[in-house]
Amino acid sequence: MRLADKINALRLKNGQSLQEVATAVGVSKAHIWQIEKHRAENPSMDLVTKLADHFKVTVTWLVSEDIEAEDADPALARMFRQARDLDPQDVALLDDMLQSLLKRRKSLDGPSP
């Protein structure tokens, strides 16, 4: 589960509105909405820490991805396990390829509204 999904799930579990979370951590309601909708990339560590404190979870839990979680994609889990056997240069190449694919996808999708 990604950061955005975790924040959304925690907010709903706690019965809180976007505004309540935003007020608690000192940002705008729109910013929390953008994070939950995967439209805000790389929120500051300060904000992530405030969100973790607000929801009473660890920063590590909030930002880490569990490749073995029940909602994890089995194909991605398999690729992740296989990537562990690569040497550092191949891991760097794989990362470059992934970043290129993500940039390509973003340019095909167009700008966010």
C-alpha cells in the first residue's frame, strides 16, 4: 500500500475529514487531497512526520511498502525478489529504465488538473 492510500485509509478509519487532518498537521485541505489522490509527489519529511504523529503510526510504516502485503501485485513481488539477485550496476540500470517508463507514462497522461 502506498503512502497516499495509507493516509486515506487512516483518515477514513478515524472518521476524519480532509480539513481535520489538514488542520492537525498545518497544511491546506487541498494538499491532503492531492497527497491522497497521488497528485503530490514527495511530501516533505516534516509533513510525513506530522502525519505519522497525527495518526499514531511510525514514519517507517507510513512510507514503507510491504511487497508481501496481501494487496501487493504478485508479478511485482516476483520481479522485486528477482531484482535482489542483480549486481549494483544492473540495479542502477533497472532503476533508470523504470524512471524512463514513469516519465513516458506521465507525458502520455498529460498534466494533472
